[in-house]
Amino acid sequence: MSPPPGWAYKNPDSRWACPALPVRKPGKANAWRQTIDFRPVNALTVPLAGGMTNYDTHLEDVRDKEHKQTAGFIKSFLQAPLAAESQECQSYMTADGDVVTPARLQQRSVDSSLQSSNPMRR
């Protein structure tokens, strides 16, 4: 499955690419998911300290509200937009040898979960 247009692009001139690793989905013989080995990126990432979302508090905030919205955390592989200067180090190589550079932060691409949870609070 390809990301939506504008969320990633082929980048044959990239000087950086992490390996894409297929991993079998649990309980499915012929179903795979793409993972990317971001350990080289994580080794260069400055960790951020911060608090995690307290979902009990947020659930209390929406009690008795008429309109509610859900967020698909399971399918949230691509997150917040990445600054142009941060995109190349998130590049990965596909099995076909193409280097793909995402324009959005990929889930679990950094050590801190704050990049995933903070945009969901808004």
C-alpha cells in the first residue's frame, strides 16, 4: 500500500536510506507489514522529555458531549509533516531498490512517542 500523494516521494539522490524490513502479521500466513529499521536515525535523534496523554482525563472531557470524533491510531503510520531538512534521514530503501523519502514523520521512527501523541491532542 502506497502512502497518499505528497506524503512520500522517490529520492534516487538521497545520501541516506534505512532498510525496509517485511514482517509477517501475527496469525496470518501470507500477510506482511512493512517496518523500517530506524536505529541509525534514532542514534542521532535528540530525545524529548514530556508527559504522555492521560486518556482517562480526555474521556472525562467528552462525557455528555453530542459530537465525538475518533482517531485511527492503529493505521497512523504517517504522522505530522516533517520539516524539509529532516526528511532525508527518514528515507528508506524498498525491495526494488528505490529510495523513498517521506514528507511526514513515520510512526516509531523516533524514540519519543510525543511526536505521535501530541498531534492527536489537537
